[in-house]
Amino acid sequence: MPIFQKARELSVIQSVSSVLGWEQETYLPPAGSGFRADQLSWLAARGHELATSDAWQADLESAENADDGNDPTLTANLRELRRQFDRATKLPVELVARETSATSLAKNAWAEARRNSDFSAFAPHFEPLLGIAREKAELWGYEGEPYDALLESYERATSTAALAAIFDGIRPDLRDIAAKAVEKSSANPVSLPPGPYPVAAQQSLNAKIAEDVGFDFTAGRIDTTTHPFCTTLGPRDVRLTTRYDESDFTSSLFGILHETGHGLYSQGLPAADFGLPSGSSVSLGIHESQSRLWENHVGRSRPFWETWYPVACETFPQLADLPLDDFMAFLHRAAYSPIRVESDEATYDLHILLRFGIERALVRGDIQVKDVPAVWNETFNDLFGFTPENDASGCLQDIHWAMGGLGYFATYSLGNINSAQLFAAAMQNPDIAADAQNANYSKLLDWLRKNIHTHGSILDPSELIEQATGKPPTPNDYLTHLKTRYI
């Protein structure tokens, strides 16, 4: 089908961009950043020209007219290609190229500003990105507020108002759980034995665990970067990254478990459909459900460590004097941290409430870029009871705004909610639950492949969750999980 051929051609252009983006975050020398921006901008413009061309439109319309509705996957692919085309054609190619160039330069400026803890050095790059986000929102259109149009890029078939209702509804519970969990941990502090935990040993353990839970290293690898991420460079090429702390091996390990969850999803998508909606992930909220499920519901469980703690003790001999019970208390400790990616389950979503509120206000124009540090610190103090000591541990800690990712952060909490609902549903299967008690997760992965991965994006996120679990998305399982583990 010609429209599918064009979609696959577009996926080749996008995958080349992904390769350059991955290399930019891992191995690119700083002096190469300017030309890399030119490369990425050129590729984005060519991809946008193809996806909005008259030939693309003609082939799409021809396929729609010929569709008899007998193949649900084909119909869903055409529906999603139409949705993507209608959004893409509302953006001029100049805007797409300008955004790509701006984000490429902004990521380097962000990294430098973060090292120096100086938001004012990043602000001149954030200003145009915010302006571009507002331009895109107006061009796409929205029913409620501009943030809706940006959110649609990451989590389709929802709205800012719907998310705000969910977050406002669980905010009191989250604050209560966090306070009680922090108090409980403070009464019984546990720490790891002193390092060093050598990076090479961490890398070895991380790879063993990722492979054991199902990550295919013939179709992926692990590298080092400032901000951990997972990216797909092709239908059988999934890259994981993490960072290392020689005083705490669990930092990189849980980073890898998190990214492995993303990687398992990517490796579980139908490879033959790469470039089509049926071979693509449906949303970041679903993607994040996979990473959070493996990181938290599996990786922080006692059965997992009953198997892997002896291996960890062999890898890091200083752990031998720390009983498993104390190690589990260390993993389940709760403390108010200024850093989102280093925070525990009990306090994590407070970080998302903070970012969601600031992003929404920025896009609406309620606050300006220059106001971000002050608003961040004020809101953070209200949620956590203290103020970050500097911009690096406050408003500069995340790369997302430098990537142009306004609308992204809310999907992390959606992922937490979805992960708990999916895990609870999977554990209703006696065979899956029994194997999980022995740290055997092959049946769990098979369940996720069948119920989530193989569907690609032919269903909306809420439909996918309801079909997999038998009920619409709800935060109930997530709140129950947090209360059970932390209180």
C-alpha cells in the first residue's frame, strides 16, 4: 500500500535523527553541537515535507476510500495516519526546522547551565522554545486551553482538565502518604555500606539483571549519559543509558531497570510494522507504565532481591554485612529529595504535580520564563517543606524543557497509575503470581506482550488499559500499592 510505504520511508528519516540524537547525548564532542543542530534540523524538515506532501495526502485518501473495514488493524493504521497528517499539516516546515535547531542548541546550553547552576544562562534558549510551543498550540487548536494541544503529542485522547482532576483528586493522599512514609523512614534510618561500588562491577550486574528480565542484547545495548533515557533506533535496535554513582550502586541499577521497561516495550512492538501506528508505542503514559512496572513493582519487591541480593553481595563484598531486611528497608526508604530522578515512590508524584502546574502556567502565560526559579522554589517549599539549594537541584535538573517537551511531565504520574493497575491485573493470574514469587518474570513479560506491546497504538491509552485490566484507568491500585509498601 503506497501510504504505508511512505510511512516506512518517514520512519527511516526519523530513525536517522534518533541515531544522531542518541550519539549527541553519549559521544558527541562539545564542539560538534552546532553542526549537529544543522543535521537534525535538515532531517526534521525533510521528514515534515514528506509527511505533509500532496503525494502523502493523495495516497492516504486513496487508502481510506479503498478500506472496506474488514481488517481492524488496517483501519486503525489509517485512522492514526490521518490524525498525524492532520496535525502535521498545521505546522509549517519552517517552524519544524526552527524548533529542531533550537532544541539541539538548547540541550547543550542546558547542560552547561546545569553544571553552573545558572538558570539565567538557559533562559534565552527556553524563551524561544516556549514561544514555539505556544505557536504550535495555536496552529493545532484546542478546546480547553493551549496545554491541551501540547499534551496530545504525548498522551492522546485526554485533556489538561482531565489530568488536573486526577491530580487534584489524589493530591491529599499523595501528601499524606509521603509525610507518613518519610516519618517512618526517619525513625529507622538505614544506609548502604560505604563504597566504592566500581562502575565496571555495576555495569556487569545491571546487564545481567536486564537480560534476566527479558531485554534482548542482540537488539540493544547500554551506554552512559548525563540523563538516563531509552531510545529506539530501529525495529531491532533499542538503546538504554544510565549514569553511575560509585557510592550507591542502586542508582544506576534502578535507572537501568526503568529504561529496561521502556526497552522491553520497544522490543515487544511488532517489528514488521515498524514505521506504522500498529508498530509504534501508543503514548508516554503507557510507555512509562512499563518502565515503572519493572523498576518499582518488580525491582523493588522482596522476591526479586531474594534472588538477586546474593549476586549483589558477590559483586560488592561490602554488602555481606548488611542483612536483606535492612537492604529492603534501604530500598523502601522515603525522604524528601530535591531531585526527581532520585526520589522514592512515596514522594515522586509530588515532583510531577510541581512541574505540571508550572508548565501549564507557562503555556497559558500566567508566568514568564524569568519567573521559573522563584515559582519553582515557592511551590516546592509548599509541597516538600524546604527549598532547593540552587538551580541545578531545582528548576534546571531535567532536560525535558531543553528538548521542547512541554506537556511531557504529566505522563510520568499517568505511568505510575497505569503500572499499578496493570501489575495488579497480571498478578490475578496464579501462574504469573507464583513465578513472580521466585523472581521468574517470563510469564509476566508474556502477559504484557499480549495485552500491551503487540497492540502498538491501534487503541487509545485508556482503551488499552481497560481491555488489559477489565476496568477503566483509575488511581486506586496505585494508592493501595503506595500505602501497602510505605505505610
